[in-house]
Amino acid sequence: MDGWGKKADTAMTVTKQAPKQSKTELARGLGISRGSLYYQPKLPAKDLLLKQQIEKVLTEHKSYGYRRVAWELGINHKRARRVMRLFGLKPRRTIKSPKKPKDIGQEPTTIPNLLKDTVVNSPHVAWQSDFTYLPYFGRFVYLATVINSYTRQILGWALSTRHTTEFILRALLDALQTYPSPDIFHSDQGSEYKSQEFLDLLAQQGIKPSMSVKASPWQNGKQESFYGKFKLELGHPECYSTLGELTEAVARQIYYYNHIRIHSALKYPPVVFYQRYQLAS
């Protein structure tokens, strides 16, 4: 028993605790102020709040990157980028669309690309047009639009189950009902745009036709860019069970693009940009 007692005494001797330090001594040893020991960082709480605000913006504006999120919230874009990276918040990416069928056997047009050497410095200089394909329950629905080269506003549009000259004409006439004719109307070399009926309407309105070089979609880049974002934000067309519902959704999305969605090149929605241009003129 004496042996056990000696071991216990030894153990008690070895495990004696070091003297307890005061907060002041601990802070001095760490090289910080005593008040820092009580500091609770505020940044994580602010980041969480900003995260919720960004998520709300991305719910309404699905394709916004950090710059447009910052413009929407009125904050520094570096802060928006940091918080979006921190929480893995990303805009939806563009969905690849089916490619248009090629105009097989058609000769290249003699109509030049007038936009190439034109300074577009007002809303009255040039319009651009194109049409795209929306997959819809085993077939395609076609959307044609006319965009203002300066303000990026969609001026006219038409939806159809067939891509014909009449379909393209409806989009142009929709724009001409509300807006004065531009100097130039630019498109690709689709057969609909090269038809005599379409060219005759341009001539009647005093509009000069302009066309991209064949197989050069970047020469009609404003329309190409619009369709990429438009399809992303519209969602899959088969979310809408009838053509009537799809047409209504397209109309809402075009209104959103024109009046609400901040255009990255303009820093305003197109309609707001145009209104500011009118006030400054």
C-alpha cells in the first residue's frame, strides 16, 4: 500500500497546473490589445446578409455576373465578386442552341456589310435583325427580332411555326409601326432577308440593306448576343404547355430585357438608356 501511496504522491506532483494568466498578461504575450480578446468579427455577418441580397438579385436576373449585381445593389463590384466567389454564387450559363440549317446551294449575296464602315452614334443609324430556333415538343418555333444597334432595344419581333419571308416581314413591320426608319438594316444572308419582297419593303422605307459576309455570325454580334441571354432567361420552351403560353412568356421576357435588365455595355436597361439619350439631345 505504501508503494501505491508513493506513486499517487508522485503523480500529483507531476500534474501541478501552471499559474493562471490574467487577460492583460495573455494579451501582452500575444502582442495584441486586451480588447482584441473580446472582438467578434462583423464581416462574416455582413457577408451572409450580402449573400442573401445577391441570391435575390440572381433569382430575378438569372444571367447577372458580379458587375451587374454590384450595379443593382449599389455596391463596389470587388465586394460583390468576393462574396459571390466565397459562397459559389454564379449566373446561369448560356445554353447551346440547335444550329440553323445552312442555306445549301445559295450564292453569296452582293449586298455589302455597310455596318463595317459606319459609326453608329445615334438610335437612327442602324437596326439589326435575325431569327432563332426554339425547340418545342419535337418541332421548332421561330423567333425573329429587330434590335436597335445603338440602344440595344428590341424594337419589333414575331413568333412563328415556319420561317418564311412573311414571318421576317412581320418583325420588321412591328418595329416600323412605332419607330422611325433607320438609315441601315443589317442581317445575315438568310434567304428570307434576300427575298425580293423583303428588299422591296426596305426600299419603300428608304432603308439601305446591309448583310454580313457568309458564315460570319460575329458581324451580326448584337443579335447573336441577345439570343444567347434571352434563351437562358426564358428557360426551356417546353416549360410552356401551349403556344399561347410560350408567346406570352416571350413577350414578358422581351419587356424584361428592354425595361428592367441592365445591359452590361450600357449600364442601363435599353429603354432607360434611350430615355437618357433623348434628355441629353
